[in-house]
Amino acid sequence: MPDAIQFGLDRLLADATLRRPLTGRRIALLAHPASVTRTLTHSLDALAALPDIRLSAAFGPQHGLRGDKQDNMVESADYIDPLHRIPVFSLYGEVRRPTAAMMETFDVLLVDLQDLGCRIYTFITTLRYVLEEAARHGKAVWVLDRPNPAGRPVEGTALRPGWESFVGAGPLPMRHGLTMGELADWFIATLKLDVDCRIVTMQGWQPDAAPGHGWPLGVRSWINPSPNAPNLSMARCYAGTVMLEGTTLSEGRGTTRPLELFGAPDLDARALIAAMHALAPDWLRGCVLRECWFEPTFHKHAGQLCSGVQIHVEDPAHYDHAAFRPWRLQALAFKALRGLQPDYPLWRDFGYEYEFERRAIDLINGSPLLREWVDDPAASAADLDALAHADEAAWVEARRPFLRYPG
């Protein structure tokens, strides 16, 4: 009996007619550890096993084709795949965009990347870059579509002009609600790219269906698309907790629940949660906050006991997909901390994704707006809500032509 849902990769592997335009052409694959079939075979191995597919190269994004790098800003090198004897080019090493020499190794690039539905996730930027280079070099791109595990909700201020970076590929809100295939369509339209691009769509994906609300929970295994993306709960929280990377608070790296919790040795989590409830209780709907303690084994505050907050979004009795707003929740935590400790050294000063002149928190948010709101004692929750709501409403309309899957 066929699966109720098929990802783009599975459809391509199962349908020789769908693959026919690839016959006789040199094929490259852009993939990462979560690029697997229904039976958990990596897409590189599954494609190599097909007699009608001629693999000539592969590409790995941040963290590598097979997931070899744990942290951010840890580069991967080019190498020859030991099994398939093809070059594997790193798009997170000496270059972020494929070079002309790399582009010469193939005719069609298959893109099979699992996204998390958040603007800052660098696989989105890599998708933009390969589409631009394919247009420049006359190459074809096929996007093998996969679910957006965060589903369709939209949240956050849009990236402002001039704030584009490797963690900000375009004027998207933090939580965009599109699949990689839909994003490809949007990039091509907004950047006016003349590129031969085909989307191998999913079959049977229902983005609003419970209990996964974007991810086919209980039907497909979760594979980490990056080392600190261990489960669906993280994917749901990520559009908020990713902002912690621009702060001195631990985002839980070095624990078993990264990007689902946050804290620091000098934080009073109980007081913080109370202050959040007092400031904007509506922003805490759809989840449960729990005071917790954790000791990171690496990264920020390694080896120190941290007072922290875990965001729980897994219990159907407490999780409300439509009500949960992780970007506002995390912004509220920063605002509450400012109220409790006005001089807290919250914003981390370091080079972030190879940007050394602009603050990491501003790069993450695509503008200084959130940081300025947090640091302004007179700014209210309603002020940030108004900014975000305008951008969110505009994006809901802007993305409408690109939606390929019914709710």
C-alpha cells in the first residue's frame, strides 16, 4: 500500500517517467543528513543506485553533506566521496556560492534539503545562491520538496533592505510558512531569475493536519537537518529561540534539548517567567513554560549550572499550533529581563556568520528593531506587536501565489 505522504525525493525515486528528463545528463545533488528516503537511505546513495541517474558531483551546505560539523561557523572542506567517487563540494567552506568550476561539473542540480521554516536557517540562503548561479551559468535546478515542520503560521518583522546576509536571504518574516519548493518559486519571482527550475512536489502533505501541524508525525522519522535540530519541538520553538544566538544567554547547546530552553548562571528563571506573564500574557499562549536547571557540556556557560526556562510544545493538551508565537515569546523574555536587570549584558558581541561590523542580534532579526524595542524602557508589547502585525499581514498576502499545498 503506498504511503499517504510522499516527499519529493521518494516520488522521484519511484517514478521513472518523472526522471526521464534527467536521462543522459550529469546530475549533482545538494543535500544534508536529513536528505533521506522513506526507508532512511541517504538521497546520495539512493540516487546512485538508479541505473538511469548519472551522478557527477554533490554539494554540502552548512554542517556538511553527511552532517560532519557540530557548531556554527565551522567550515567543511571539499573531498571525494569514498563510496561513489564523485567530488563533494562544500558551500560552507572557502565559498558560500558555487564557483564557476563547480557549476561546470553538472547539468542538473537536485536540491534535497529539509528546512525548519525559519528565515535564519542558512539552507534557505544556500537555495537562493544556487538558483542565482544556475541562472548565471545556464544550469537546471530541481527542488525535491519536503515539509515545513513549523507549518503555515507567519510571525515576526520582515528583514529590512540592506540587512541581507547569510542568515537573511530576503525580506521574509522570521517564520515564513513556506516549503523549500515554494521558497524557490518565490526567489525566482522576486529576484526575476531566468532559470530552468522544476519543483518535484510532495504528495499528500497536509500542512495544518494535527498532531504534527506541518510534520507528518508518526508517519516519517525525524532526522536532524543540522546537529542541534533534534526534534519537532525544537523546530516549533526555533523562530524564537534562534535569537538567543545573538545573546549571552545559553540556547541549550551542550544539552540534550538545544533551542528549546534558555538560561544563564545569573538568571532568576522563576522571576523571569512571572515578569513575562505580567508584561504580555497573551504572547505566552499555546505552550507551557517550565523553570529548569541545566549545565551545558560545551558552548556558552559550559560546565556552569544555569537557571533556565524550557518551552514545552509537545503535549497536545497544552500545545496550540495557531496560538503559539515563539518569536514574540522570546522577545518577551528579553524585555522581561531588561525590566528585572536593566544593566544585564544581554547582547553578545562577536562575529556572527562572518559579519563583524553589525550586531549578531540585528543580523538575526534583519534589522535593529527588536533590539531597540527591548532596550527602550518606554516601549510596550503593543509597540512591537504593531510593527510585526503589519509585516505579517503583508507577507500572508505576498506568499499566497506561491502556496502549492492546500491547508
